[in-house]
Amino acid sequence: MIKHVILWKLKDEIPEADRAGKIAEAKERLEALAGKIPGLLSITVHTGALASSSADMMLDSAFTDAEALAAYQTNSLHVEAATFVRSIVDTRLCLDFEVEG
């Protein structure tokens, strides 16, 4: 199994009043991919970051294998969701790793 974890920080220019809505929309769009992309085992977007956090949201997803992760990257449903996320984030950090077991 492959884990695909991403941390995002929203753009500073997004007004405070709009931030929660943008985060909620990103969560909704990404979690809607569950069950629609072959090899995607799970997908959760964590929000509600504590003040001590340096990121605004985190994607935690799992794939059957590296090939499924690669196919996900170019899947049109993922591309559409990711395009929205890219429009609101300034910083993206990604960690992909294999889980033994």
C-alpha cells in the first residue's frame, strides 16, 4: 500500500472571512473522489488546524500501489479537484511512502 500525504497552506491574500469556506470546499471536492478512482483505497482531508500549526489542511490518502497513485495524478476527476486546491494554496508539501504489512 502507498500513502500519499499532502500539507497545504492557503494563500495569504485569501481574506480571513473566506478561508473556512475555501477549506471546506477543498475538503468536499477531494473527499468526493472516494470510490471513483481505481486503486484509491481511502481519502480524508483534515481541517481545523490548531493555532500551533504551520499548515491549514492535510490530505491523507492510500493507494493499492505506486501505479494506482500515478494513475490518480492524471485522472480527470482528481485534476479537476486539484485545480481548485492549487487556486487557493501557496505552499504544498507532499510525502509518498510505502506501508509494509
